[in-house]
Amino acid sequence: MKFNIPILTRLWEIYQERQQYRKQVQHRLLRRRKITQEKTLESGQWTDRFLKFSVSKRFWLLSVLLISFVLVQQGNAQVTPLQIGDKIPASVLEHTFNIINNPNGNETVRLKDIKGKLLILDFWATWCSSCIKKFPDLERLKTQFGDSLSILLVNERSARDSPEKAARFLKKGNLTTGKSFQLSSIIEDSILRDYFPHNSIPHQVWIADGKVLAITEASQVNAIQIKNYLSNKELNVFTKLYIDKTKPLFSDDILPKDNLTYYGILLKGKIDGLGGGSRYRKQGDVIIGRSLYNQTLIDICYIIGQELIPNFTPQHLKIEGSEKELLRPVDDAILEAWNRKNFYSLEVIVPATDAISLYPNMLQVINTSSPYSLVLKDSVRTCYTLVKRGTGSFKTKGGEAINTLFDTEKPELINSPMSYFINRVSTKKFIEYPILDETGYLGNVDLSFPSDPNNLQELIAVLQKQGLDLVTVQRKISSLYLTLKPIK
């Protein structure tokens, strides 16, 4: 059972107001009794009637509201999420949803009225770039399959998009073509969200003949799958799971977390329903675990490296051997297949008394349980050193901190640490080696560039004008080495 804390708080406040008001009335009655017994009686009767009407009535009215709220919450708690093959309850099919952007001008829709066709619900929000990116594909699919397919967007209340904002967004449409999106959307939904829970969007639900056919990610909504179902009544899609990210990956409610002294899991392949990202596990203020899901192995190594090597940059990870299975392809046509095969998910939890071992343990899991060895070691490597040069001044003159490296026509770094520059420039493809700061300067800097440098020579020329230089040297540094294990 869930309680509405603001209502309970207000009930308590009204009760206190009532008690305080009674004290004030009693005080006034005592004072008036000294003046005239008759007037005191009359005033007391009036005041008591007022109290009964204004305070008591407000108190009991809010009590009724609280009871109603609790009953609603109990009703909501009984909603059982639908699974593949389940029939959709009649109350959902017959519910009247408000919609926007309907080509026929309709303002409401019932799922019950969408008969004899495949229906795909697409949960979205105006701030979800992945959702918007899929819209042109959905429009093409609607055109391709005509009356056999219905696609209905669902903008849930928790997305915090007002009906007006969502309508404006769909009308504004595709920025590339300048045309409005021709997709209708349910707005302010609070019902479908409970029957089809999810922790990431876009989120697609396939429905036909009042039953749930599939629950998938956006990549599974394509012409091949739709045609296969319409022709053969078969679907061969990857199911999107609803995974509670607050729990250790793929653990369940019977796991005695209070007894947990170590937890480690490594999975290869994309897991639909997790999205892509990271989550910390804490015991009090102590970080005891880290969960990384649906990421490339290289990105996971970067995260580990940032915790184990001071001033880590991507160049501190050295890949020995073939990079074919490690680097994501740039071709969108094969990207989804590559992700599904080569993504990794990793979670490690350690005792709070040994929290310092978290990232060494994550490194060890990769080293022992993946096709690769990951080793942290010191070695002499070619590096760039950032040094002082000439008479130019890079020391900050103060002012507001600004970092637009290298996102604008005239990128600049104002009143910010030198590490911001090193981290940003290390993402450039022409930076082959780790950059080490050997300027000896610990304060903030001001750096400006006439444009985004396209090669190392351009970068060095601009730095030299501001009292800096990049010099190629040999240094002994800590690095991560990722190597494909030999097949035994």
C-alpha cells in the first residue's frame, strides 16, 4: 500500500490548526465572560458552530480524499504487467485515450476499435533522440503496409511532456525534410505504462487480435519482421526484458544481498531492456560495486582505466592484435548486428571493507572470463608531453569558466583546468599517443583556437602562439594492454 505523504501532512496541519484555534477561542471566551455573561454565551455558541463547520468539515473531507487515494493505490498495485501471449484486459481495450496529431482529426481512440490489423505501440518522449530517430522508419512502414498495420505512439505522463508540447513537436516534424510527422500519439498515458513497464524508451509492444505478440526494442520494428508476421503469423524477434537495474544484474528477490561478500558477472551480446549505461552500487557512502551494461569492451576498459590510472586518456589503452571485433562499425546497416554480437555487460560487487579492490576485480573478471587478457603494467612508451614554450601566456585572466572545445567555429577554454584540454584533444584521431602535462603549472588556463584543428601540425602551431608546445618523447607510464587470447 502506498500513502500520499503531502495529504497526510496536510491532515496533521489541519488538526494542529484546529487545536490552536480552540485554545484561542477559549482564551477569548474567558476575557468576554468578564464583560457580559449573555454576550459570552452567544459568542461561544457561534464560534463552536464555526469550528464544527469550517475545521471539522475540512478535516473529514480530506480524510475521505485520503481513503479514496489509498483505495486507488491499492487498485494500481494489483495491475499485473502483461507478458507475451497474454490477452489485454477489456478495461484497457475499451478505455478511451486522448490522442493528438490524428490525420482524421479524432481526439480520442480505443484500442478495441483498431481491428483486423497489426498494432504497434511505440512509447516515446520529446527528449528521446532515439525515439525521434525511429519516426521516419515508422512512417515508411505505415505507408508500405497500409491498412494491415497501425502504429500508435504513446507519450506517458511520466515523460513530463504536456499535450501542447508533444503536439508542437510532432507538427514541427522532421528537420531534414521539413514535414510534420504523420503519426498519432496517445498523450498523458498512465494506464499502458503500468501494463507494459519499461526502464528505457523507445519501447515497442506488438498487438494483434487483443493479444500481446511481442515486446521489443526499436531495432526489431522493421519491414522483414512485419512482413513475416502478416504473411505467416510468425515473429522471430528479440524480446525486450524488464530488468530492475537497482538489483545486481540478473539476480532475483531470493538473493540474500545482506550476506553478499562478492558478486561478479560478465555477459557477451546485447541484452534488450537494459539500454546502455552504468550504475554504482553503494553501501552507505561507500561505492562497493559498478554495473556496466551493453557497452563495447573498449569502453568498459576505458572506465576501468580512468579509475586505475591517473590522468587516463584513450591512448593509455593499447590494443595488441586485431581490433576487428572491438571497434564498432560506422555502417548503420550492420551496426545493430554488431552490437547484438559484441556488446558486453559487466558487474562486480565487493565487500565495503575492501572497496579499493573494486576496479582491480573488474579488470580480473575480464582477464579471466573473456576472450581477451587485460593487463595493467608500466612500460616505456612514446608519448606527447605538453610543455611551456616561447613568451605566450596561457595562464587564465579569470572570469566565467567556458569550455567549447571543439564544438564551435572558434573553440575556447576559459578559466578551466589544463586537464580539460588534454581530455578533449585526446579524442582526436590524429592524437596517437598519451599526452602528459609537464608544464609544471597547476592553475587554470585560457586557450583559444581559430577553428577545430584537423591535424597535429595545426594544433601545435596554435599552442605555440599561446606559450605551449607538444613534444614527442619516450616515457615510462602505466597503461592497460588488451590482447586477444590464443586459441588452445
